[in-house]
Amino acid sequence: MTNLNPRDLPGPLLDFLTERHLATLTIVKADHTPHVTPVGVTYEQDAGLARVITWAGSWKAKHVASLGSAAVAVCTVDRGRWVTMSGTATVTSSPDAVDEAVRRYAERYRQPKERNDRVVIEIDVQRVIGNA
């Protein structure tokens, strides 16, 4: 387990982040307990940006939005391969941001269902650890 540069990940780790694996998103609640939920996540290395698409009424989107920003971690595991990215999350409903997030999600997973209330949790990744 080594701290890695979020903008210069090793090839095998980047490959792992494009394979179809679900992740968990962890957000710390007001009572200091973790809220962990399964998500699909994409990663844009050049920007150091992880994205989770969701809907505006989801607990994760409402909670992050209510704080303005939140410290989060997103973790993907496949047997002995894993990666955890942590950083600061914000929520956006910008049509351009949503379109980009949906495009990336469709590349990694599948085309998501249409939603009028789609938002994106964008994570400014500040720390990456993992083994792939």
C-alpha cells in the first residue's frame, strides 16, 4: 500500500479503474459514523477527478450538497486488486458536467437510464492508495 500521485497512476491501476467493477462511496455523517453505499465510479486522471452519477434526492447527494463539500472515499475491490481514492466531494447539476459523467459511466459500465434529476458527485482526488 503506497500513496500514489492521483495524476500519475501506474498503468495497471489505471487499467483497473476502467474495468467494470463497482465501488463503495463512504461519507461521514453528522454523528461521525460512516455511510457506505455501492456506486459506479469513473476516474479522469488528468483532472484528478472521480465522478459518481446519482439523483438529486439520494441521501449521498443531499448530504454532500448540504455541506457544500464533504470528505469522502471511494473504494473498488476485485480479489487482491483494489484502489481507494479519497478527497473532497461536491455536487453539481450542470448539464455539461452531468453529460460528461454519464458518458464516462456508459464507457465503464452501461448506458444509465434517463433521469431529469441527475446530478454528479465530483471528487477532487487528493490521495490514492491501492494494489493492482
